[in-house]
Amino acid sequence: MSKPLVAILAGAGMSTDSGIPDDRGPNGLWRRDPEAEKLVTYSSYMADPEIRRRSWLMRRDSPAVKAEPNAAHRAVVALERSGVPVRVITQNIDGLQQRAGLPERKVLELHGTARAVTCTRCHARSSMAEALERVTAGEADPPCALCGGILKSATIMFGERLDPEVLAQAMGIAKACQVFIAVGSTLQVQPAASLAGIAAQGGARLVIVNADPSPYDALAADIVREPIGTALPQLLSALG
Ligand code: ZN
């Protein structure tokens, strides 16, 4: 018998131990500070060079730049290396799951990635590190090297829609998997949260690893309230 496909939906809690705050969460920076929210809102960003200048500085000074993968990321890689088919659907933009060693093609980034930038005119993609080097060298708002267009982080800003292709792939995985583990997600942001429901309705065993109750708890076969850094490695080593 082939091994079951394990899907992992990773929310902000997955990267908390790496020192990355939950900016999007109910108590996160974007909700508390409307000025900060403008830095990640598409219309404000496109309209105002001063917002862009501050947004680049925010990216450069973010704790995410220096963050390292944690035990939860490494546990997912260990499961994959044990031969279990694994797909990670992440709400995080930190790229830490790939940096921990999971192949790119096994990670779906619902909210994009802060490790790359895209041109809003020609859509060319390049590295965030390179853009931030230009910022440090004195360019307040570095333009696209190819066409001079406005560059932005390759993340989904407020006011932008999710990539329909990435979302469709995520739904396909939710339908096809035998085990669906939601980790560190409040399961309150759609459409990401609905993936848990799709998986459970498709017959997958739904496991929720999160400190707080979620709207999908009633559908879960297992609910784990322990800290993610210890709970996830235990859970995954039992599957591997
Ligand atoms: Zn361009």
C-alpha cells in the first residue's frame, strides 16, 4: 500500500519560534497601526513614493530577514525524507519551510513570498536581497532594472487577490490528501481556512495543532493544544 499523502496548512504560529510576529493576526501590527497597514496595501503602495520608501525600510529591518527555520519546519522535512509524500500549504511569506530543506515544488505559498520582488509593470521577478541592497546603497524606491516600473515584494498585499493557480492547487491537495494537519493557523482567514473543511469532507483525517479554538474544531479527528515546536515533531514522527 502506498503511503498516505500528508498536507500541512501552516499559519503564522509555525514561524513564531523563529521570531517572526503574526503581523496579519487579530493583534498583529497591520490591525493595530493603520499607518503600518498602508505599507502593505496595494493601492497606497502604488500611489505614494513615500509609502514605498517606508515599505522598503520595513522589509529591510524586519525580523523575517534574519530568521532561521525552527523545529516545526525541520520536522516537516524529516517526514518528507522518510518517504512520506508531503505538501505544505503556507500562509507565511518567510520562505522558512524551503530554507529548512523542503523542495520548492512541495510548498504552496498562498500569500506569496517576501524573499522575492516582482515588477508591477513587466512582472519580472528578482531577489528581495538584491532590492534591499539597493535600498541600503541609497535608492529610496528601487525601480525595475528591466523596465523602470515600480517594484514590490512578491507577497499578496491587502487589496490584491490570491493567485488563482496556487489556490486551485491547494484545493486539489486538500481533496486528495489522507491526512490534513492545520498548524498555527487560526483558521479564520478565507479561503485558506476552508481548505480544512474541504479536506475533512473529502475524507481526510483532520488534525488541528493550535493553542486556541478554531471554527473547524468540530470536524477535527484530533486537536492538539501543546506548543507547536514540540507537538508537531511528535505528531509527524508518528506518521513517518
Ligand atoms: Zn519591469
